[in-house]
Amino acid sequence: MGKKRKSDSREPDDLYAHSAGAIGVLGMVFAGLTAIKVQLGLPWPAAVALTVGALIALGYGAWWVKTRVVRWWSGTPADKPAAALAQDSPAGPAEGGDAAVAAHQELTTVMVTAGAIGKEQVIRADETTVKDVRTGTHYDFLVPEGRTYEHVEKQLSTVAGMFRVSRLHLKLERSRDNERRVHLLKLHAPPFTNPFPAPDRQQIEAFGGIPLGHDVTGTLAGVPTLDRASLLVGGMTQMGKTTLINGLITCLLIAYGEFELYLLDGKFCGLTRFEKVATRYESSDDPAVFEAMVDELNNRSDARYAEIKDAARARKPAPKFKPVIFIVDEAADFFSSDETKEGKEQARRIAEKTRSLVAKSLESGISSVLLTQRPAQNAIPVMVRDQFLIRMCLYVASTGTAKVALGDTYFETVAPINPVLLDPDIKGQAVLFANGRSTLLRGFNFSDEFIWSVVDQVAARQKKTLEQAPDSPLKQAIELMQKRGIDFIPSAQLAPALGINDTADSVQGRKLSALLKVTRGKDKKGVRGYHLADLTAAAMSSS
């Protein structure tokens, strides 16, 4: 307290001293100005300007001398820029050691600013490899201890901005040997600026799953399997959905082995190339046709589940079923309603049956692939959309529309890719979202000749399988119709050929169903009988 009072008592004296000094300086300056004016015969403004200029020059000279003396004393080169010093100085102690190491300045700046690593952390230059590849620049580096690959993945959009490119220019890959290792590719040009050639049969067969297209590097990309998974594809019209799905079916025919293909062509001609090998093919936009196919597949699913239960009760291995893949183009048309009471009831019924098929049939080996060019909020009911485990979205005009195709929470996932950013002039580009990961790819554009060769090969294999099947009433019925060259045969004509001599239609129907295990249909005139396509589908299913 004493010291404080003593200090306070000196404050008036200091104030007086400073005031006196200031008055003295002003007096000296005035005297100097008067002397200069008298000696040189200058007017007052010129004398003031000359004096001020002299004082400024003396001040700068004193600062220059002081700076050089300080630099000489500290040993710092005077001509070395501050930025260069920062580049050359050690980044800090090496993790796990005492020696100082250099930072990779570009990656450190990018990752710190993006928030992928802490402000006090660095990307070490001795743990970084940068090389140019055919499509871009590849960075292979380790993030600091305490950080992992996922910290970079979560900030990928910001990282892209730091590199002055879009999110679509970056491809990130996880290392298999170290969670801290990051493989980052920065493309030289926007993705798919130059198209990649379609793969050949050998490349498709060598892929470990079902290829759906090329990724941004030209590598085949897709899904491991469609077993126990269904696929929803959305995108605006003329964006390449039909070409993409034609590529998918072609790859399935090559790489998936034996399976049954159900096709509903809502475009009337989009899937026609594969009619020859389809277990059932329909070209229609009638919701009743869609409902009939869904009913057939739900019935098959129920029958398969019954076999699974019987095997479990008998303590036998679960039966293995031939995969069934149901592909529907322009699926949204089949969920629409004409707003009549009957139309609304039909739409509700179809939605519930489709939800059941997609959700419950996976264990029985039945997968669904639905495509729509109207991925609007109500185009495909939410109760149906929520069942799809794999999703693809081509170019759309809004983020809201992308959420409909990819899921309401898609943009909360790790490293999402916004389909709004895709180039609408490059057809077939799509965001694939599977197993929690997003991949930008472009579907294959196979030539018609290649597709036809694949279809013909599968058709020949199917024909051989039918010919080698053991004799049965079903096989007899198929051969009879093929011999006559007909696609439909009334029950009254088929029954006698199979040894059924009853004339009553109801009796014929029961006995034929028991023999063939196929539900009767009707022709355009309402006559009951059997379609060759249905009989062939049943034969292929049992083979």
C-alpha cells in the first residue's frame, strides 16, 4: 500500500515535467523556424515544410540504422522473406521422437483450414507421397496421431474448396493397413469429361460382384451382390436411366450366374432387348399388370418361406433357391391414382403389396429393382422407398428431390455427393449409395451387338436346360405349344393332351393346376387357359 501511495504522489510531478518538456520542444521548434526563415529569407509556410521534412528524414535514418543493427546482432539474414522462413523452419517435433520434421505445407494448410486436423498439427512431409496419375494428382499421406481417415472424409467438401475444385473432383479411399492413412485423388478435369470404354466380358466376369459403371478413375464400380438387397434408381428424364439399367441387366446375365428375370417395361420398349431371356416380360403402364406380377412374386416368396420352415422343423439345411430379380422401369406410374374411390383403393393396395415384396422377400431370394424418372415426394410411397438398401440417383434439379431418391437423411451421412452438382449433359452419371458409402459412377453404354450376343448366349443355355429336364406334364405342355406355334392354349385343348378327359371346366382347372403347378390365365376374349411364357417360367424356376 505504501508503494502505491508513493507512486501516486509522483504522478503530478511527472505531468508537470512532461508539460514543461513539451513547452520547451515547441519553443525550440519555433526558434528554429524563425532562424531558418530569417537566414534563408523564406515565407512561414515554406519554413514549416522544410523543417517537418528534415525531421522525418532524420527519423527514418534512425529506424534504418536500428533495424540493421538488430538483425546483425541476432544473426537473421536481412534479405530472407518471412514466408520462406516459415517454409524452411521445422514444423515441430516428430510424433514419437525428438527430432524436428518438415511439414507438407499444401496438405497441412488444406487439412487445418478444413478442420480435418487440429491447428497445432501437421501433415508430415516424410509421411506423404504425391504423384501424378492419368486422371489427376494422387496424395498418399498419414494424418497426425489422434486423427483418422474419417476426419478427412467428414470434411471432404471443405477440403475440395481448399483445393479450389468441386466435391466431384475428389475421390477418397480408406487404407487397409492403417486408419490414419488417406488416399486422396484430385481430378485434373471434371469427372467423366472423357468417356471410358465399356468393359468386355472378361472384365465383367473378373469383377467381384455386379458392376454398375465406371468410377471417376475408370475402375469398375458396383455392388457385391443383389442377394438380400433391393435397388431404387431415380433421376430426371433423359438422364440415362434406361441405358444404365440395360447395362446392369447385361452384367447380371454375364456375372450373376443362374437367376430368373422378371421385367415390367413401363416405357414399352426400354427393356425389350431382354424379353427373350426373361422368365416373365410385360410391356405395360397398367397398374393392374404390375399388381399381378407383384402378387405372383409374393406367392412365390410365401411358398419359399414355407419350404424354409419345413426344413427347419425337420432339422435339415435351409433350401437354396434360384435368385429372382424383378426390374420395373417407370415404377412411379404404377403407384398413381385417378383419384376415384376405386383408384385410391388400388393405389393403397399396390403400395402395401410392393412394400411386402421388397421388405419380406429378400430372405427367399427375390430382389426388386425399381426405376423412376419422377423421384418426387409422393411418386413412390414412403413405405415402399424406405425398404431399399441400395440407392442410386442421377442428375436432379433440387436437393429435396435427391433426398427422395437417396433417403431423407442422406446428406447427414459420411462424405455425401449431391446429385444436383452432376453435369446434366453427361448422361448416365449417378451417385451410388450402398453400405453407408457414396460413389460417383457412370453407367455402361454397351452396343446393341454386345447386348444381343449376351442375350443369345443365355437363351441358348436356357433352351438346353429345358431340353435336358426330365419328362413331366409341364414339359409336355410346353413342347405341345411350341410344336403348334401358339402362345396360348385353352384348358379344353390342353386337358385331353395330358390325359384329363373330364369336360367340366372347373374339374379341368383343378387337375391341370395340380399337374402343372401353374395358375391358369385368360386370353383377350376371357377364355381360360395357359400362356406359354407362364409355363416356360415355371419350367425354368424348377430347373
